[in-house]
Amino acid sequence: MNIGAVSEASGVSQRMIRHYEKIGLIPAPPRRDSGYRDYSQADVYRLRFIANARDLGFPIEELRALLGLWSDSARASSEVKRLALARAEELKRKSEALDALRRTLVDLAERCHGNERPECPIIDALAAR
């Protein structure tokens, strides 16, 4: 199938498919006599796997490890679990950091009168950092 069809079937944009091919997450497909890429159903499955992993926040290098584990029928599920728990912990850390930022912004906004006067604790805080 051509890149448009595999994009539609996998939900991955054509640009990202080319990128994933360039960085080696998907193998380069054979080309037709016309020069167009000729993707297989296995490529669709691999792209869906990649998209799902990316949606869960896995960075490219961890995604490489997951792809290796996915294709290894002798894998230890403990390794997959370790990667998933590490990603969950990183997401928790980021969530806590975002929540702290949100609380800071709300605090600053509550201290701002929001009137026609120029005094503003939000501007003062941004200038102080």
C-alpha cells in the first residue's frame, strides 16, 4: 500500500511515517517500479504500536527498546513492566511540576487587582525571576 493508505490505516501522518523511517523506527519499505514506497500490513501494525507508545509519553529511545521487546517472543515481561513504571514515574514528576506552576500562576493572578492601574504582581514576579 502507498504512504497515504498506510497513513490512513495507522493514524500516523505521512510526515511522521517518513521521519520514523529516517530514524530507523520502521524499516525502509521496498519501492515499486514507479519509485513509490510499498508498505505492508505489518508496517501498519508497527506504526500503530509506535503511535500508541508515543501517546503514552514514551520518548524515542524507550520506544526503540519497546519495539525490540515487542518483536522478541522470548522477552521477559518484567522488562516491559520496568519501562512502563519508569515512564509512569516520569509522568508523575512532570504532572507535579505542572501543578506547581499552575498554583503559582493562580496565586499571582489572585494577588493582581486586574484594574486600570499599572501595578501588577504577575509582571513583578516575571521580572524578578
